[in-house]
Amino acid sequence: MLFRSELKKLVLLPAIIGFVALCIVLNTVIAITGYNDYSSNYKAETVNIFEGLKTSEIAETYIRKYDITGENAENIRNKYEKLQPVIDEKAANGDALSNYFGEQTYYRHGMLFKIMFMAIIAESCLLALFTALISVTYENLRGTEHIISTTKVGRRVLRTKLFASLTAAIALTALILGVSLCVFFLRFNFSGVWNDNVSSMFNYAVNEYGKPFMTWQSFTVEGYLWATIGITFGLVVCFCLLGYAAGVFVRNGYGAFIATALVVGITFLAKVLFPIGSVSRAILGLTPIWLWKNSGEWFTDGGADIIWANFESLGLFVSFTVLSFIAFIATKIYKRRELL
């Protein structure tokens, strides 16, 4: 009964409903305004670009470009040394021979996995943050927290609020994601490419110097889409935990939001203070805000900043573990505070 009440309170809140509607409208505009010219070069000749590709050359290009030395340079070399067997397997399997969208591949792939998903992930994570903050600080804002805290149920209400926040965030993310992708695929027809490989010769890395789109596992377009959706929901859970912990620690909704914004902002800005290829910079790249920023590179080798394989999965695991621990500590402190 309490869970249902908390969940209903969140999903029917006018501010939440308005935010979800605004997100869907924004994503619809992104899809509709996207360039959609079906190129006549769709069936262009394909070449197995992975045959003879040496990943060590990519590593050395990064090292020269950013003037990286010492241990940081070795970190980059080690990553690309581990990538070489993957590339050899791609060459043997002919992953690059998929047409995908031909010469339109980079643009259309980027429209979906870079532009559209960056918007969806940002919206969903903000929504998760808001639902957790609103749920945890609701009684404080209404001035009824002291009444709730004196009841037997009040001492364990935080767990219910967390589960309600997670449920609401996941459900509303599914709504935003579902509607947005439906509109996108009505605008851009992907029906003929679902079984093509994302490492097609026509695709290349985001914001890079033209290197191939190299994934650590072999992905079809459909498989890559589902994997991206999975990481998206994982980030939603992380931001919900972040909002929950901030709300419990600070208690005031506005103060908790400011505290969260400061933490996220500092994490985002601090990365540039460390040299490229360093472990410190790579660790900051595993934080939720940087996982969002690098969402177009998920499941790939990434850039010089990234020194570990499958950084998105590693980052999600680390973020979830750390934020779960912080949320647990926050709950313990809250219960102790109430008993004083």
C-alpha cells in the first residue's frame, strides 16, 4: 500500500508529467528535423578494411598526437595490444563487408546512437534524479517530515521511497525511449539493416580521425541497439541512487539538487586536469556523467582517454557499486539521526 502510494505520487506529479512530455516533444523534433536523403550509393563496393589492420599503429598515432610519454603511453599501447586479436577475428568474419547504409552510414548511425541516444540518456538520467529527490524530500518540503519520522513505518519508509523512485524512473524512461524510438524509426527506415554489422567499412569512430568503428564484440545493428538500451537503463538506476543519497544527506530538495549538480560538475571538469592516458583520467571517465558524454563510443575502443576494454560496462558496474554503498550509508545515518 505504501509503495503504491509513493509510486502514484511520483508518476502523477504535474512537474514529472510535464517533463516527460517535453522530452518526447524534443526527441520528436530531433528525429523530424534530421536529414533523411537515401543515398544512391547505398550498395557501394565493400572492402575488408580489417585485413592487415595493425592496432599498434592507432596507439602510436594517439601517442604522437597528444605527446604522451611514460606509463601513460604504455597504458594506451596495452589497450590496443589487447584489441589486435579482436580485429583479426573481425577480419576473418568479414564484419567490415556489411553495407549498413553505405555512404550514409556514419550520419544515420550517429543520428541514432550519438544524437538521439545522448538526448534520451540525458533526459532519463535527469528524470531519475528528480524522482529520487522529490520522493525523499517530499515530506520535508511539506513540513510533515517530523510527523512521519515518529511513526514505526516512518523509520523504514526510505526503502519504499527508493524502490518507488527506481520503478517510476525505469517506467518513465521506457516511455520516453519507446515513443522516441518509434518516431525515429518512422522517420529513418532501419528495417533493412538490422542484421548488418556496426563495424561496417562505411562506419567510423565518433569524433575521430577516420579510424574504423571497432567494437570489442561483434554487434549487429539490432544487437548494438539493445546493448545501448541496457546501459541506458543502468545509468538511470545510477542517477536515481545519486539523487536518493543526496536527498537523504541534505534533506532539503533544492539544496540536494545543488549538491548533486556540484558533484556532477566537479566530476565532469576534473577530468581535464589529468594527462591523457593516465589511470586517474580513465577512472573519471567511468563516472556516470562521462559515460553519458561518451555514449557514442560505448562498446568500442574509444579514444585516447579510455584505457580499458568495455569501459561502459566497467563504468556502470563501478558507479552502481559506489552509489549503492553511498545510498546504504545515507540510509544508516538517517535512521541513526531519527533515533537521537
